[in-house]
Amino acid sequence: MRDQDKTKAQLIEELTLLRVQAGVGQRHEQRIAELSTDLEQQIFARNRAEQSLQESEEQLRFFTESAFEGIVITDLSRDLRCRYSCQSRRID
């Protein structure tokens, strides 16, 4: 399992085990602290990105569901297949 896929607790447990097994010195303690800080920053950034993505999805959903015209999103860089479509609501 890659480090990026592990939870914070798993990484800390692994670091602690490695530290005990290797009899790490002060230099290694500093590196462990740096890795822990990096890990916390990565987790924070990932959570922030997930929150931002969720907000963007909510805004897109609101926009498309409230539009009076149909909306079609395509990916012209690859091909002309439709990636998303929303039919407009009929107003009588």
C-alpha cells in the first residue's frame, strides 16, 4: 500500500515501529517530525480539495437544474461525445 493511500494513524504507527526497530537517533527524530508535518499538510490539502470539489458540484447542479435552456457539456479536446447534459424544464 502506498503512503498516500494510508490513513494518518497507519503512517504514524508505521513510523513509530520503524523508529523502535532502527533505534533512531535525533536526526531521524527530526525527519519523522518533518514527515508528520508533511502528512498533516497533505491531509488538510486533500480535505480542502474535496470540500472545494463538493461545493463546485453543488453549484453546477444548482445551475443546471435551474436553467431554462438545455445545457450540454462536451470535451472537444478528445472527441465530441457528450460528457453531461441537462434538459431544460418545460414552462407552460
